Amino acid sequence: MNGFINSLTLVNLVACFIGAMVGTVVGVLPGLGPTVTMALMLPFTLKYGPATGLIMMTGVWYGAMYGGSTTSILVNIPGEAASVVTCIDGYQMSKKGRAGAALALVAIGSFIAGTLGIMGLQFFAPLLGNAALSFGPSEYLAFMILAFVLLSNLSGEFPLKGALMISLGLFVSAIGINPMDSYPRFTIGWDELMMGIDFLPIAMGFFGVSEIMNIAVEKYVPPEVKKVHLRNLFPTREEGRRSVFPILRGSILGFFVGLLPGPCTVISTFVSYSLEKRISKTPQEFGKGAVEGVVAPEAANNSAVMGAMIPLLTLGIPFAAPSAVMLAGLRMHNIEPGPTLFSTRPDIFWTFIAAMYIGNLMLLILNLPLVGLFGRIALIRPPVIIPVISLICLFGIYSVRNSIFDVWVMIISGVIGYFLRKWKFPIAPFIIGIVLGPTTENSVRQTLMLFKGNPFLIVGRPVAMTLLALAIAFIGYKLLSPFWGKKISLKGEEQG
Amino acid sequence: MGKLKKWSLETVFDFILTGLGIVIIITSLTYGLGTLRRPGPGLYPFFIGLSIAIFGMVLFISELKPRTRPPLFNRGDIKTLLFMIVAFCLWILMIPVLGYVIVTLLVTYVFCKIMMLEGLWKPISISAGTALFIYLLFDYWLYIDLPKGILG
């Protein structure tokens, strides 16, 4: 109840509103993904405190999930990677004159999924947090090894490229003075590198600047937006009936996919769409405007956002790029999420939960009447958007630490990121590697010291052993699956 | 040299990564690996360097297979990309001297022109709007200490 009282303060309500609205606009517009926008929100967390900042950043994340569907349905262009699947049947519904109904059902479905996801988070996070209190360095290490294995396999098409990107991220995090023995590493004599490279300019460069360059280079084809009037928003009884169970299935599935490392929101939409198609009595309708193919993936990506909060809040381990930005935001206030968060800072957790309920309701109320406005925003041409977004990125990253060095890092990362995207190297594993690097190194060294140099003593730690066995089993499965004639295909676009 | 000419940019990148992995391994050795009981500062980066070198090498070898690759970009794309980088660098180099307001006006205008926004008034109004937005958001609202330059 205290959470609701805290979140109903004017500042938090405004933060929630701004986050949700900005997120929706970001979801509609190409160029700035949720990760970059959330990074741009960090100066607000410095001014208004961690809870307000967290509320705003989460608002951006799930707002982007809402917004991404609007352009997918109206113009067949996903504003966000997690809305790629929605294009398939969403645009077909639009062509049949059912755009309004599709948007309304997506908004209602996303609201239900978001609410169920928050309930799941509220229920599971404290339970897992308590369980994680008994975790030692070996359990954390095993957990991170499993996360890296899954991350490299689920991000992008080439696991080897994912693994390489994680290794590069871990290397970047090792630059600077090592806090365990105060030893400077890979600083090449630069003072700026002594404190290490902050991950935010890198994230902004890889996700923001590289995307800006990509849009600038690509040929622009002006989309045609269909007008949606309020009276067209009412779905038919049949559409409503057909949407109920896909929304519920998408919500549950999305929540659990959200627990996986990698672009969980994107993966959840693909898995949810294929599940609906597989169990449908009319699979031939998929691709021709099946309402199930629109509502289920959209429900899944909203609830995946909530699922992705669990590893962050209970273990302090972000599995997705946007939650890595949240971790950075909390660390700016010396708050370390993890098992002790629920006992040391329960105010933050419960305010955050309450604000998400409110934000979700806000999005439902605002999105439907404003759908026409968001459709028009999608029409803004790159020559107008790109200069503004570029300047916002420059000032945004400068304002975090008032550092020109960070701006250089962002631009260099942007150029490298542009080429890596072209060569289909996944970006998220690199960013997560940077964030998890220090924890990984600490866990490695503490585990080795604890086991007196004998890594086989891990056999005596059942949780760590189970996690490691899972990681080994997954690698084995991936290596052997081509020989069985099966191939897992969980292709996901980069989440940004 | 003849073979090197056939390498794609991606192959060169994989080769550089393999080299980077080897450099990390060698540098880590100079930091001291320690023992498994008492790990030194070089142990952890040593294994990271090893994995970068191995993964980079495997990718490099797989990229050496002859196959048709679509061109990465055309001459026009390179020009746009280079101009964008120059505009970003201009912002960094000029902001301490000219201050954020003038630099925002100038660089936004340059970006508009790179993006082929025609006319004079549209780019000028976008530049002015962006400068106002930056002032209101970062300077007025968030109290960020932005470089004022000659206006300070």
C-alpha cells in the first residue's frame, strides 16, 4: 500500500506519464529504441531520485512496446524490433479496414498482459530474492555462464558471433583499475581509461548512433497511413471472443520468456506467434489478418518486459540491454539491486510495482484516443528526425558525466556498431558483457579462492552444479542438433 | 597481397579481432596470471583474450570461404556516412569554444543538409527549435552545466 502512496506523488505520476508517452513515441518512430531513450532519461534519475527514475525508464520500455504496434498495424513498418511479427497480420487487418479494432485489441491485450506480468513480478521477485540470499560466488558464476551460453545462442542468427560479442564486452569491462587488487589494466597510459569505460556511451553509440547512421544511409519510402476514427476502434464480438485466450497465453508465455537472457521481448513475439498458429483451428488465416496473430505477440512482448525485471531485481543481473541501463541508473544512486534489495530498499521495489500498475492504466487510457496522433508522428521524415535525435544523443550522453571523452566513445562505438549491424553481429550480448564483466570477474576470483584453486569442488554446490549442467547440456544440444536433422530457429532482430 | 585484396571488410575485421585476442593474451601474461589458488590480475583477461582469439579465428577461417557477398554500401552511402561522422566530430571540437547554443544551431543545420533537407527556412527552423529544446531540457530543467563558450 505504501508503494501506491509513494507512486501517487505528483512527481512520480508525471514521471510515469512522461515515460509512457515518450516510450510510445519512441516505439512509433524509427531511430531511438527503448535502450537509448532510457539512457537519455538517466539525468532525470539524478535530479528526482532512483524510484522516480526507475518509474520513468520502465514507462519508456513498456510504452515502446505499445507504440511499436501502432506503426506495424497502420503502415506495415515496425517502430520497434519487438513489433516485427505484428506487421504480418496487423497490416492485413488494416487492409481489410479493421485497423481500429486491431489497435484497440492490442491496447487492451497489452494492458492485460502488462497487469498479469506485474502480478507475476510482484509474486515471484520476493520469493526468488529470498532464495538468492543463499547464493555464493560459485552460484553467481554458474548462473552467469548459463546466461552467456543462452545469450549467445538466442541473440541473432550466429551463436559464435554472439559468443565473440560477449567476450569483447567482458574485455571492455576489464579495462581500467581492477578494484580487487588496484592494478591498472589495458589503460595504454590514458588517464581517462583508469576508471574504465562507462557502458552508457557505448550503449548509446551501438544502439543510437549506429541506428541513426543506418536510417540516414537507407532509402526512405514514405509510408501511407490509414486514418483511424474513434468509432472504428470497437472490435466485433467475434474478434473479442477470438482474442481472449491468445492474450492470456501470450501473457503467460511472454512472462517466462522474459526470464531468458537476450532480446526477450523480440523472442517472445516469435514464439507466441508460432504457438498460436500451431494450435489454431484455422492456421490458414495466419498471414491474412488473423486477430490471434496480432494480439498474442503484443501481449507477449509486454509481459516479457515484466519478466525481464526479475533477474535484474532479484539477482542484480540484467539479461537485456534496457534492464542493463536500469542497473546503471540504480548504481548512480549507490543502489545495488539483488537479493537484499527487498530488505534494504523495499520502498523502491514497491513504489516501482505500484507505478507500473498506474503506468499501464495510463497507457491504455491515452493510447486509444491518441492513435491518430501517433500515426501522424510515424509520417515524420528522416531528414527532420535525424538531426534532432543526433543532437539529443550528443547532449544526452554529455550530460550524464559532463564528459567529452564519453561523447568520443559514443561516436566511435556508433561507427563500429554500424558495421557490426551490417555483418549481423548481435549488439545486446556485447552490452550485457560489459555490464556483467566486473561481477563475473569477482565471482571467478572468489570462487577459485573459496575452492582453494580446485574448480572441481563445484560438484559440492548443487545449485551451481545444476546451472552448469544446464549450460553444458544446451551447448551439447546445439552442437548435436544438426546431426539430428533439427535446428532451433529462434531468430531475433536486435533489441534497442 | 593478391589474396589480401580478395578479403572482404568483414574478413579483415575478424582477422583484427584474432590479433586483438592475441594482444590481450600477451598483455595479460605481463600482468601476472598468479595461481588458481591466488589468481593474479592477468588471469581473467587471459581467458577472455583466449576466447576472443579462438572465436575470431574460427570466424576468420569461415569467412575465407569464397562466396558472393552483397555490397555493403555504395559511394553515396559512404559520403553520407562520412559527413555524419564529420558533423558529430564538429560538435565535439566546437562546443568548448562556441558554446552549446551556437553549436546546436550550426550542427543541426549541417545534419539537415546532410539529410538533403531542401530550402533555407526549414533547416533554420529545425535548428532553432532543437536549440530551444536543448536549452529548456538540459539547461533550464535539469541544470546540466553545458559549455557556454563565447556566450558565457
